[in-house]
Amino acid sequence: MDQTIKTLQLLKQMRNRSVSELTGQLSQQKQLCQRYQNNIDALTSLNEGSQIQSGDTAALMHNQSHYKTHLRHLINWQQQEFAMADKQAQTLQTNLVKEACREKTVELVLEDQQAEIATEQERQQQKIADAMSTQCWLRGR
């Protein structure tokens, strides 16, 4: 039984470590998603802020057109990166929930085993106490 408890404790530690690692990875992934979102917002603001004025020259309008085209490409690229990062975050979240369930399962099995061992030890101690009481009673007769 001791070997079972030690094995379960080791398994619980491994599951706990796995949950901690996944929690850290998920946090980093969410930060990455937030950075992408901030980039998208900033690029969109730049794109909307650069308007062609009525007195601009043809060369300036041409440059602004290219500038806005590049900004749109960057926005699209950042949106794609954001979508992939968000999908990865969702996958990590799913894995974290699964791993937390496994950890809890191991924890519950460990607690059951420990309670079973404690009950068995109490029974053994009660048997010993009963045997000693019986011997004392028989000697006292």
C-alpha cells in the first residue's frame, strides 16, 4: 500500500507540474494575442488617420496610396497571426482543463487510498486494544 501511495503522490506532483506549465503557456499565449490586437488597433488607426487632402500633389497621393496599401497588408497579416495565436490559446485552454481534471482525479484517488489505509490502521489498533482488554479482564477474574 505504501508503494501505491508513493506512486500516486509522484503522479500528483507530475500532474500539478503539468498544470502549472500549461497555465504559464496559456498566459504567454494570451499576452501574444493581446500584442497582436494592439498592433491591429495601432495599424488601423494609422490607416484611418492618413487621409488624402484636396491640395495634395499627384506624387503625394501616389505615396499615400502605396502607404495605405502596405498598412492594409500589415493589418491583414496581423489579423492572420492573431487568429492563429487565438486558436493556439483555445487549444492550450482545452488542454489545461483536461490536465486539471486528470490532476483532480489523481488527487481524489490518493485521498481515497490514504483514507483506506488510515481506516485499516485504526482497525488494527482497535483489535490490539480489544485483545489487551480481553487479556486484562481474563487475568482479573
